[in-house]
Amino acid sequence: MDSLASTAAPSPHAREFCVGKGEPETSPLYLSEPTLYDFFGVRFSLRSNEPSLNKTLSFLYRHFMVRGGFSEETKLPLRFTLMTDSEYREPSLRVDTDGAFDLADVLRRGSNKFRFRIRATPEGGGWNGVQDAFLSHRFVMAFRGNECRFHDPVRWRAYAESVIFHCVLSILREHSILHAGVVAKQGNGVVLGGGTNRGKTTLTLGLVRNGFSFLSDDLAFIDPRSKFVAPFPRAVSVHEKTVAFFPECRAALQTHPTMSLSGDDKWLVDVNELIPNSLGSACPVRTIILLEGFAERTELKPLSRSEAVIGCLNFAHGSAENAVELMLTLSDLVRDARCYSLRSGVLPEVVDMITQTVMEP
Amino acid sequence: MLDFDCCCPRRKEGIVLRKLGGEAILYDPGQKKAHVLNATALTIWELCSGEVSVRQIEERLKGDFEIDDPLELRSDIEETLVRFHTEGILVL
């Protein structure tokens, strides 16, 4: 059984990290200048002494990076500092905000609440341990207020990236979010709603290769006022097996993989590099397709609007507190959309069927 | 055994209704659960104000819908009310 006893308490040897001290890229004490990002108006900065993580995040979110910087970093609503110093302590993350910020709240929200369980640690001190249900309830992190420590020596970068992302989402109020791929054809949005392992990324890439614009492979950000879906062009994480469908991704395999939360190796691919000029812009949703799994032959069946709303609610990313708002948003969304359920056969067949359906007047 | 003749079913407070064409969605924020209603179930739901008896609901549906079998209608109404009640969104 895993225990936090030896890992959760702050080390007495903990040292302060300083920007610019030590040798860049080589010293564990060197903390980078902040990299600045903007997610739908939520601006945040990230400093780290871990070059590989900086590199991964700046590639993953390259389309969200703010060049030139902000005039005053301290005015940003979120400021992340990620530190590693393996000689003395575990990797840790601190989130600075203008007010109080409780990282544990972030893990109690949305789909996180199904995966992570928060427990008081034996040594107390205000630290809460986090068990990962996907890893036999192993303790993988610990929180205290705005600080987080990562226990998992293998997956800690994936956890850090996830915590940072969910912190940003937790203060993002303007959008309703669904687990969905999003593409567009002639300015008409197609939302491909589905949970993990339903083939969102593969289908999204297949459609983009077939002439659709790319908006997202994983999350649909819907503006409740305009009912438009916004682009979220984060780099796509592909498995080795995905490359079998997309030989153009082969070059990515020459780079170092990143480890996903499930422990698999994944490679990051910028869709706009893969298929130039494929990035789409915000557009109305005209087609909603719920990915129901796989079949020998592709089946695309019409859904009633009510069924589509219920289906999308199952793929909602967010807290239960805004479920009513989301339901109302989705109800408005489906009024102008054609809705389907899909069981996917082979990729070319699925892509052809969706393309044909979307192009129908 | 419920006496439907004397009963005036009442919707639980806080249930959110959204009409979509001929159908509707009920969302119960307490239980975080959504339900799809067809046109008949929607009419029944809207009549469950706590002041309308099951007999009056039956009469109203006879007026609003083409009913082939009145006995089946009564049975359908009772079944729908029991389902709402079982789902915790209706007080009988």
C-alpha cells in the first residue's frame, strides 16, 4: 500500500528558487522568465526550472502564447511556479492569485472528481493527499492551499500539466465546455462529442485531412451567448497507433514522447503544421455527433434534440453547479443543429459519411 | 396503493423544464439527472400543479390528443405519474 508518510511533508532542506540565479538550463536553481498565455481572456504565466516541461507546455499551447509579454505580470489572475529539485524534494507547483486559491477545489470539480479522491495525510500540516482512481487509488499528489507536490516520479509532468490546465478552466466563466472534437466546413461547426477512447482525435484528424477546419480534438468551448464554438487549437497528442492512420505524423515520432496521465507515451503534433492553414475560427454549431463506440460498419443515426442534449450532458466538462446553465445552453444549441449518434467503422468510411451528411443542404 | 382519483400530483420545486419541439427535457439539479418527455408526458407534467386531479388530467388529455382507448389512456397517465414519483420529481 502506498503511503504519504515519507513524502508529503515539506522538506527541511527546501530551498528558495530565484529567477535568473544559477546557470540557465543547467542549474536546478535557475527559474525561467515567465511564459505568458491567454485562454479566452484568462491570462496566466508559468515559470519553471524544468526546461523539458517548459518546452512541452510551450509547444502544447503555442497558439495561446502571448508574445511580447504583459506589462505587469503581477496583475495576472493566475501565476504558476513549477519547481523541481530532485536532490532535495519532489516537484512542486505553486499557484499565485490575487486572493485565496485552494487547489483541492480544482480537483473536486468536473470530471476530476471521478478520478481523484482527496484525503487528509497522516502527518497533517494542512496537506491533503490525492489518490488516483485510475492507478489503484495510489497517492499521486498532495495539496496545501495554493501549493501542490507531485509524488509520482514517472507521471508527475502529466499531473502538473493537468493541474495547471484545470486551474485555468476553474476561473474560465465565459464558456460551457464539452468533451468533444470540433471541426468546421464552410463556417459550420461540427461537434464530435465523446468520452475517453471514443476516437475523437483520430476522427478529428481524419476530417481535417478531408478538408474540414480544425478547432479542437478534445474540448469544445461554447459561448452561451452567441452559441458559437470557439477554436481550441492545443497541440494534439497522438499514440503510436494513430500514426498508422496518419503517416504524415511520422516525423513527430522522432521527437521525445510525453507521458499521458494513463502512463502511455504520446507525441505532440501541431495540426496546423501537419495540415497547413487548417485552423478554423469561431463558428455556429450546425451538426452534433455523439460518438457511441465502434462497429464493423459505420452507423450514423439521427437523434432527437432532447436525446442530443442528454447525450452532451454526459460529456460535459465542468462542475455540477453549472449543469442547469449548460443544459439551457445545449437546448439552445441543438435548435439549429442536426444531431446524430455514431458508431464508427473504418476511418475512411466514417469520414466519408460525415462529410456527406454535413454537406447535405 | 395510491388512490389516483383523489390525488392532485404536484411537481417538485426546482425542476428545470426546457421545451424542444414536441419534446421536453426536465433537469433535476438536486439529483443532477435529466429526463426526456414526449408530448403527452409533457402535458401531464405541466398539469401537475398540485391543484389538478388525475381525473382532470385525463379529461384534459382526451381533449388535446386523439385517444383510441380511454382505458389505456388512464393506465398511461398513472404509469407516467408513478415514473415521475419514482424519479423523485413529483409528489403524489
